[in-house]
Amino acid sequence: MYLWSGTLSPFSAKVRIVLAEKGLPIEIREVPWSRQNKWHPKPKAFLDVSPRGEVPVLVDGGLAVFDSWTNGTRCQHSAITPQPSTSG
């Protein structure tokens, strides 16, 4: 499972907060942003899973969910169980 996120996106932040609270292991993939280019060009891999070109997009197996409310709800009810830390 991985999340396409935007550094300045409050919608992405909502999903990242839920993921952190749940302790879910997830890879965060950032859509690059710069003051000069804004959000362009967007990576092809991102556009392949986000038909609107908007963040956040949660990808779980073959399912891509691109709405922050739906992503947060999906994470809240996820069957994924956090793994205990092996570091002490």
C-alpha cells in the first residue's frame, strides 16, 4: 500500500494523520512541487492512478482511491494490523 501525497495539500495531510494514528505501514510518494512550476510536471506513475491529477491517492493492490474522505475512512476500517516495533 502506498499514498501519493502533496507536501502542501491539507487533504493529503488528513490521510497521513489517520495513517500515522493507526500505525499503518505505508510508503509515501510525494508529487513534486516547486514555486516556479507549481505541481507540474506530474509523474506518469501518479497520473496513471489519479485520473484527475489530484492528491491524495491511496493505492492498495490494484485499487486506487483518490478522495481524502474515502481514504481516511478506508484507513480507519482497514484490516491491516500494525506490526509491533522490534526496536526498543
